[in-house]
Amino acid sequence: MARTQDAAAEERRLAAEERRVAAEERKVALEERKAEESSSEDEDEDEDEDEE
């Protein structure tokens, strides 16, 4: 019985770790998108200045 409980506890621990990793990956992806958007906005501003 103890082994079954240990295995279940280990599965819960692994599932929690997977959720933490997935959350971190989403956070990094969001930061990368924000950086790309601000980078493309800077390029748009440069193009506007060239047109003037």
C-alpha cells in the first residue's frame, strides 16, 4: 500500500513540475512576443521618419 501511495505522490509531484515548466515557457514566450512587438514598433517609427 505504501508503494502505491508513494507512486501516486510522485505522479502528483511530476505533474506539478510539468505545470510549473509549462507556465514558465508561456511566460518566456509572452516576453519574447512583447520584445518582438516593441522591436517592430521601433522599425515602424523609423520608416515614418524616413517618409517625412
